[in-house]
Amino acid sequence: MHLKDHSYIGKIVKLHGYKGGVSLYMDVSNPNAYTNLKSIFIELDGILTPFFIKAFKLKNKGFVALHFEGIDSDASAKDLIDKQVFIPSSELQEVDETRFLGHELIGYKVFDQEKGDIGTLVEVLEQKGNPLFVLDHNGSEILLPVFEGLLISIDAPKKQMLVKAPQGLIDLYL
């Protein structure tokens, strides 16, 4: 399994309950879209390791109570705290006109309909009422406002997205 074929969705933050339960903070815009996951990958010592989900319960503010097959004690669950969680990029939820995936798209190459390759998404600034995609374009930063109609398409397996930036915006940076 290669990290390039997977997308970050969150982090194990603490134990949950007892008997090996953990609390996952889902760093995604719509945690409800992932309630049917059967497995996830956790990065352990630089290796993506699959874990099969025995129980998945959505809590408040993006937190999920998880139980994994084979993890039946707090001692074994403690090793998972502060570890990053990934899913295959092919399992990312589709984007529609009214929402975007936010952090799930970090690392994606961004292509503008007019200008072509405009960089790689490195951060999402979720400012109230004005979220921004932060792109790295050959060492320079491009700030792209997120609005309805920005995203044209996403190719999750290739980690690419096509956008229609506002007229003249990209010219300010290039």
C-alpha cells in the first residue's frame, strides 16, 4: 500500500470507553458520508496498516467512537493514539456543487480550466464564510476562494482536481 493512493481523513485522538475502543477525529467536511466504512488504514511506523471496523458510532463535532477487530484491550488500543488515519482515495465521497471535501483533497494537483496546472493543494483555510484553498505553485502561494461552481471535477485515483477560478485571479499570482 502506497500513501500516494490514500487520503488522510483524520487522527486517533484518545481511548473511548473500555475494551479497546478509540476516538477518531474525522478531519473531513461531512463525517456522515463515511459511516459505512468497513476498514481504514492507520500509519504505524511509516507503514499503512489495515484495521477492520467492528463498530462505528458517530459522535459530536466530527468525532467517531471506533472498535476494531482484534483490538480488545486498552493496552493494545493505546498504541493507536495520535496516529493518522487514511482510506483509499477511490473511497472518497463524490463532490457536488454545494460542498467541498476540504482536507481530503490536500496533496491533489489543481488544474484551472484556462491556465492548466496551477499547483498542489497544501492547506484549506476554513475562515468563517470564506474558505480558501492554499496552493503551492513552484514555491509560490496561490489563495483560491472556495465558492459554489469552483470545482468542476475530481479524479480521486489520480489525486487531481479541475477548477474554474474567477477571471483574472490566477494572473495575479503568475
